[in-house]
Amino acid sequence: MNEHGHYARLRKRFLDGGLEGFLDYEVIELLLKLADNRRDQKNTAKNLIKKFKSLKGVLEAHPDELKKEYGVGPANVFGIKMIQAVSRRYLKDQIINTDYVKSSNDVIDYLKHRLRDKNRESFLLVLLNGQNRIISVEKLFTGTITTSAVYPREVIKFILQKDAAAVIFVHNHPSGNPQPSRDDQSITNKLISACKSIDVVVHDHIIIAGNQITSFADKGLMPD
């Protein structure tokens, strides 16, 4: 096979119709080729898909795990992680200034994309104005989410800085278990009480566990 002709055809397919009809390994092949144009990337791409099971699995793989695969160098890892970061930035930009109620599915998609591959818990705030339009999405804490790790004073300070009228709490469970823990419920109650003191509405607390989510509001776990 003429390597130059092969990649020219892949590029033309993409420019003509996007990724429609592309196999996962072909997408990875193009990403690898963008980062390192010196050699054929087809076998490396197939090996990555075999190892990590899917396109999503490759994009979410830790850089150290990617580098263990034969043929994957620093430039390849950079290209893969860069496209993942760009995707997250794009999804975030898509939801800013949108109505939360009307775009809640897009918000959930962004949150899952941002948090599902993390191996440590992260606590995020989705900040909304008085019309329930999203102002920003910010990470406040990293580590085990407990009453000793999430500080209501810091949360309130940040909300006031952003002049938010309402918020949604979000954190991930790297274990893959979407069920709220006692600490989750305890910190939620404390944060809601603190928000009430400054007349800020708390719409929900969302847990991301892989592709699964738990909504405190949907489960009736939000205190009155």
C-alpha cells in the first residue's frame, strides 16, 4: 500500500464527510499521524484500540499507559491528550450562557466527558445567573470529597465572586459507583445551608461515575 496515498485518502474522507464511517482505529491513526508524520501509524492505532477497547478508551487513557505501547512516543501522547483537552474546552464553551433547564443534557455530556476518566475525586461548581443561564463551570477541590475536604466558606466566597444566583454541585466517583455516600449527603446539606444564608439557590448535586450519573434532585435527596 502506498502510505502517502493511504493518508491522503483518509484526510479527504474526513474533509468531505467528517468522521462518519470512520472506524475507531482510523481516527486514532489520523491523530497519531498528525503528531508524528514520519512513519505508518496503522498498526500502532490498531494496537491502541485493542488495548483500550475503544476510541474513548484511548483518549481517556493515562499518558503513562499510552507510552507503554510500542510505537507510541511523546509526540503521539501529546497529540492524543491535546485533542481530548480541545474537545473538553469546546463542550464547555458550548454550554456557557445557555439556559440550564433547556441544555441540561449538554451539561451532563460535558461533565461526564470532563470527569469520567479521573482517578481522583474532583468537586465542581456550575454557576448560574438569575435567569438560570450558565455563567461558568469551575473546579474548586480535588481529593476525597468529605466534610473535611470541601470548605463551605470557600464555596460561598467563590459564588459571591462570580455573582451567581444559583449553583449546581458536581463531583465524580472514580470507583464507578454512582450512589451517594454519607459524606456526600452530609456536605450537600452543609453547602445548601450555607447557600441559603446568601440567598443562592442550589438546584442539584450531581455525581459522575463513568457514564453513570446520580442526581440528588431526581432522587429526592435535596433537603427542604
